[in-house]
Amino acid sequence: MPVIAAEVRGHSMVSRLAIDEAELAEVLSRRLDAVEDRLRECIGEAQDAFVSEAVGHLIAAGGKRMRPLLALVAAEFGDGSGRDGVEAAAVSELIHVASLYHDDVMDNARVRHGVPSANAKWGNAVAVRCGNWLLSKAARLVADMGPEAVRLQAHASDRLVEGQMLELLGPAPGEDRLAHYFKVISDKSASLLSLALRIGAMEGGASAETMEILAAYGEHLGVAFQISDDILDITSSSETLGKEQGKDLAEGVASLPVLMALADERPHGRELRELLESGPLSDAMARRRALELIRRSTAMDDARSMMQGRLTQALSLVGDLPDRPAIQVLEGFCSFVASRTE
Ligand code: GRG
């Protein structure tokens, strides 16, 4: 497997969340190391050196490891008789990375985590099979976690794939576009954050009630996180993103900032409507103009306040959890998401 990116080795999320309790930060960092070992072990199980390299490509290239950290934090809400959440963490990252391989094929993305995407390096056929390999590996790990974990993982994978399909299809005639957007992002993004928390809590031996609260927190956090990603797609440069900017516009996908800008009654909104009526913006000049119109409208503020609303809902759930030091990490995740678009 290639050299692991510094972002992963340095546990960037643990540092970014500025966890006050040194002991908790240390435990989580140690467990994240164990997750990396587990992921490497999984990749090493490939029967062929090329398969191992290809499926390890995006795992090594970087990523924040948000889902693994959420699973580990959720395990902290157990009754003390459970396990550390490392297996749940590895499962959630395998599924996440599988979805990135597929996503890059669908978007014809050339770059991911600042390195050539698998499809750019080896073609679509290899990239799709890498995604399938990783998803299957996750299923094998989950099979050893018991039937309830299998049921939860199947449900989340189902939502992931269907969310992506719904995004591709766009809203049905007459369907509310905003409702469609929220359905898509709940399914394609929030479902996996929620799963990570749920199976992490299960592995840690948390009560059914705690699991439900953590899963609901994950749904809100996941929706807010995807909104922040959609805002960054408009506001950040391709260099900062580590992938192409304005991806949604190029594909004709109306993300929340776009939907908000389209509703703007001022001349900006009218010009944007005219531009987007012509279909996906494959022309770079038209895309630049659309990005400028969206940035100048009230859309960014509207999108940010909807994101904040979901973070407030996530935070209110945290108050219902058993009082553990890990609570501050869940609060930290909310601050992190809010700060991404400041
Ligand atoms: C094969 C599991 C599978 C799914 C196929 C392609 C697809 C269906 C789903 C894609 C869903 C997708 C890419 C949603 C976006 C989720 C998202 C916000 C990704 C970025 O997450 P970060 O920022 O990623 O946590 P890093 O780069 O940090 O790992």
C-alpha cells in the first residue's frame, strides 16, 4: 500500500476538534491508529498485488477519517462491557471510500485528495471494481459483528446507493426541489455518519436508547456536513478542495446554494435561471459566471442558516446522552462543520 498521507497519520480531526481531555484525545488517537492497521490488514488480504495497490490508493491518499472517529466516540457511550469501536470504525471508512471510488467515476473526477483519482489512473472499470471490493470487504467485517449490524449496514448501503440515484434522476415532475435535495443528502451522506455512530455504539455496548440518540445526531450532523460541502463547492478553489470546483454545476445538480440563488428575485437570480435553463454548465466561462452570481446572491447566507439549524438540532440531542467526556467530541464536530464555511 502507498505511503499514508500526513493528514491521516497526524489524526487531523482529533487536533481540529481541540479535545480538552488529554486522556480522551490520546485514547481516540491510539484507536485511530488501530483503525489504520485494520484497514491496511484488510487491503493486504487482496489476492493480487495490483488489487491491493488499487483498493489502497484512496485510503492512503488522505481523508479526515470523520466516520471512524464518530464510531470510536459512539463506543465511548457503552456500558463498559463492550469493545472499542475499531471494527465499526473500519467498516464505516471502507464503505465511505468505496463510495468515493464510485462517485469519482460518476463525476469523471480527475483528482481526489490531491492525487489522481483511481479512474484517472487506471480507468473506470478498475475504479468501479475497487469500490465493489471495498464494499464487499466491509460486508465481510460486518458479518462477524452479528445479524443486527448486518441489517443496519445493508440499510445504510441501500440509502447511499439510492440517494445517489435520486440525485442523478433529479426531482420528479412537480416534486418540491428543496424536499428532493434534502432527501438526497440525507440518503447519500447522512446515512453513513449515522451508521458509523450506530454500529460504534453497538460495539461499545450502549443502550438501545443511546444508540437511537447517536444515530439521530448523525443524521443531523450529516445533513449539515453535506450542506457545508455544497457551500464549499461554490466558495473554495479547486486547490483548497483537492478536487474540481463547481462540480455540481458542471453536472447539472442543483445543490442548496444553487436552489437558494435560483429563488432570488433580483437580477442575479434571473440571469442565473437563464444560464441554468441551458442544462449542465460544461462550459468553464458559463460556470465561472454562475458561481459569481451565486456568491453575490443571498443564497450563501440562506444555506449557512439552514446548515446551522441542523447543527442546533444535533446539539440538542447531545444533551440527552449519558454524561461522558466524549460529549465534547460530538459538540466539537458541530463546531467543526459550522467553521468550515466561515
Ligand atoms: C459503493 C457504497 C457505494 C455507494 C455507491 C457513489 C455512491 C453510491 C454514493 C456516493 C455518495 C457520496 C460520495 C456522498 C458524498 C459524501 C461526502 C460528503 C463525501 C466527502 O466526505 P469527507 O469530506 O471525505 O468526509 P474525506 O475526503 O475526508 O474522506
